[in-house]
Amino acid sequence: MLAAFVLIQARPDAITDLGHALADTEGVREAHSVAGSGFDLVAVLAVPDHEAIATVVTERISKLDGVIDTTTMIAFRQYSTAELDASYDDFVG
């Protein structure tokens, strides 16, 4: 399973409805409203392959009402909370 993060610029009046629409989109695991980045929403994808990322972003997300622009980041590695906690302990310890 591949993970990808889609950063979304949206029309201000569409953010709430768009967040719900993203959460209901096939291939989207989570949707979050965000601030301070120039983006309004982030969709977290969980899909089987790269072709599915292209399908979700270009055929589903970008066609939702209120989407102005998207930027997609594909994850290479996933780190569990336990691994992150251990690395933090090493850093401060």
C-alpha cells in the first residue's frame, strides 16, 4: 500500500464542504483542514500503486467543486510512533 499527501488550495467558501467530500472520496484515508502553509486542506491517500495515486488526484480530487490547485507528495517510508519516540529519546538523551 502506498501513501501520498495531497496539499490542496481551495476556495475559502468551499473548505468545509470540500473537507467532507474529500473524506468520502475513494482512496482518501483522511482529510484535514490546515493553516499556515498556503494550503487549505491535506488529503492522505492510501492506495495500491502509483497509477491509483494518479487516478485519485486527477480524476477525483481535482474535479471536486472548490479545488483551485493541488500538490502531491508520495511517501517513501512510514515510521511508527514507537520509532519516532525512540529517535526523540536518543536525541534528547
